[in-house]
Amino acid sequence: MAAFVYGPVPSRRLGRSLGVDIVPFKTCTYDCIYCQLGRTTNKTVQGASLSPVDRVVREVEERLQRIPRPDYVTISGSGEGTLHADLGDLVARIKRITDVPVAIVTNGSLLFRTEVREACFGADLVIPSLDAGDDSMFRYVNRPHESVAFDQMVQGIADFRKEYNKEIWLEVFLLGGVTATTAEVLKIKEHTDRIQPDKIQLNTVARPAAEEFAFPVGRDELEQFCKLFGKGAEVIASFAPHRQMEEFKARRDDIMALLARRPCSLDDVANGLMLNRSQLLKHLNDLASQGLIKYTYRDGHVYYMRES
Ligand code: SF4
């Protein structure tokens, strides 16, 4: 059972993406109200060697030998990857074993640190986030570690843009009734104009979020906001459902059997079936979208159960 590598999973942005999850579950600099992994349990800005690079690289190599070539190897998953003190070394070593492009998905909070920007230089694509236009909205939506300042975070992404000559796709996650207003979007746009990413990708809630008050934005509305950002902005479209099902078929019966017995949290299912949480979430969301399972909130946690 691979501990750090999952998939390939179908990704809306990256095609078939081989995921590499290098930090412990919900170890993050943020605690976003829309996080699909639930509330952050270890909010930190302290960099550390959070997983053994040798073993991660070995798992990536073994998986790549067994599967059709994916479109990307993506450092992403259940926390903030730039907290890993050996990220640069990890990227360099993955690049040595494969010519599949390497992407890093990051919330961007630590790009103000020189060593974090340098760690990302080896990747072929970096996908940071910007979900707010000012400090108070940043604190409401992303609930960052107290030491992360909004201006410093934005400046870090802008500095990275100047130094990094490969692709940067900036994700802007909009929330209904919060940031999905023309005034808030225009505030965010002031910063995206300064950063000048290669793409701006608008996203919204599509899965159970950490907080019940994180609401989605309708597709038409999102398209309208997209126009405000101008050229290079797009709404991230969903991946074709039938392709997802091909990828997920193998585990579906196990999950259904477990949920038929009792409602389970994400951790219950992940531990019971020895599945990576990020991969499991895709299974659960897919089953929920088909009406086969449902979820409820209890004491701040999401519980999944079989539809009767
Ligand atoms: S959405 Fe990403 S950045 Fe926000 S809390 Fe979850 S893992 Fe961290």
C-alpha cells in the first residue's frame, strides 16, 4: 500500500494526475472555510522534513512503472506541501526519474520565503491560490496562521512570478455571499493584475466543505466574474463523469459495503479501507453526485452514509 502516492486521478486542470501527498493530513498554514478535507488540525508555518524523500521518490518510481504515463506528477493532497523542508530536493529527484511534468499545488502563503520559492523552481507548473482581496476577507475565508499577513503573502506570489519563468496558474476560489460580489472580485483583480499569472482559474464549492456556511457560486455567475478578470481567466470545468467512474470502479463496492453498516467519517473510511484521504474524497464525492450516498454534519465533522 502506497503511503504517499495516489492515483492517477482525473483532475479538472491536469488531466490524469499522479498525486504525491507529502505532509500529514491537515497540516496546513490555512484553515479555509471551504476546505474539503475538514478543519485544519495542525495549523503551522514551521517547515520540517514531513515525509522521507527517499521513500516518496521510490513510490513515485514504482507507480510510474505500473501505469500508463500520466499527464502530471502533482505535489498536492491533504495539507500544504511547501511546509516540507525538502520540497526542492524531492522535485529534483522526481525530475531525475521521469520526464512527466511536475506540478505543485500550493496555497501560496509561504512563497514570501526565499527558500520556498527556490524549492518550487524545479517544478514545471505551480498553482498557487488567492481567495481574497484584503486582509479581513483573507482572515475570514482562509483563516491563516496568525503570523501570515495578507500583504506579505500576495507579495510572495508576485515575487515568485518575477523569478519563475515557467507556468503559474492562479486559483481564485469564490464563495457565495462572501467573495462572489463585484466589489470583492475587483479587489482580488487588483492583485492578480500585479501578479500576472499565466492563467486565472475560478473555482467554487463543489464538495462538502469544512464549514456549512461555505456556499457555492452558480456557474453563470462564475462566468460573469470570470469576464471581470479579463484575458487568461477561466472557470475550471468539471471532468467527464464517465471517466471518473472508470478510475473509481475498483473501490466503489468496498466503500458502499462499509457505509451500509454505519455512518463513517472520512478518517473511518480511509483507515478502514487503507485509502489515501485525497483519493477517497474523490470516490465519496463521485458516489454522492450519483445519489448513492449522502452526508451530514455532526460536531464539525462530515459523516457519510449509504442512501436508503
Ligand atoms: S483548502 Fe488547502 S490551503 Fe485551505 S485549509 Fe484546505 S488544505 Fe489548507
